[in-house]
Amino acid sequence: MNNKFILDACCGGRMFWFDKKHPNTIYMDIREEKEGFIKEDKKYSVKPDVLGDFRDMPFKDKRFKLICFDPPHLLNYKSGIMFKKYGSLTNDYKDYLRKAFLECLRVLEDYGIIEFKWNDQDISIKELLSLFPIRPLFGTKTNIKKNSNTYWFCFMKIPEKDAKE
């Protein structure tokens, strides 16, 4: 396990991975789903290496150099293909996402990177970023639909002694 220094904290179907079995990565998700559970996408599956909740990860402090973090972004969905693939947040999403981000920081080593993906269909970027104790270093936006954008952010865990105001 020493060569596993990358964590995908909520891997789902590993959709954005070029190598869906990257040898240095631990893929974690709160659920496991077999191929065929979505009739519209029969090949889609969720096969994590570790079953776990990203708000309480089963890893030691400062375990990873890089964390991919693509949490659910839909609010109060109960059905549909997007719900089946990615899940949904509930009204306690602020506490849920805050705890998840803090847990990512806990298992991230100093100077490690969190690559964070978010779609603002239901929750704005301004509101989301207000939940986190650190600001992203940089990011980019892609316009997928008229009423929403997908963002990619890069966060670095800079120790307090090295952080400059």
C-alpha cells in the first residue's frame, strides 16, 4: 500500500480517469454498484477499492500526496440517471461538504494537492467555497449547459508556518 499515494475520495464510475486502474491510486466510494444497475447506461458500475464515507476516512493523517474530490453536487434529487450515477445532497449539505473537505485535508500531506470538481447547477461557487477553510490556488470553468457550469479547482495544503497573508 506504500505505492498508493493518490486518493479518489468519491470515485463513482471513475469517469474522468484516463487510467481507471491507476496503480498508485486508491479508489474509495460509499457504495458499490454492479454493471447494469442503470438501464440507460448498462456498462456503468461503481467498484471502489475501499468502501467508505469521505467525511470519516479510514486512513492515517497525511497519508496522500494528491486527492481527487468530486462530491455529489445535485440537491434533493431522489431519482433519475444523474442521481443513480452521482448521488445527491440533502438540506444538511453545508455541514456535509465542510466535514468532507476537512477530512480530505486531514489525510492530505503537507504541500499536497486536492483537485476538486464542482457543478454549480444547485449550489453556487461562492456559497460552496465559503464552506472551506482554504482558498483554491487556481481553477477553470467549463460551460456544459446554459444554466450551469462545471469548475475544477486546485487546492494546496500549505502548512501555517509557510502560509503568507
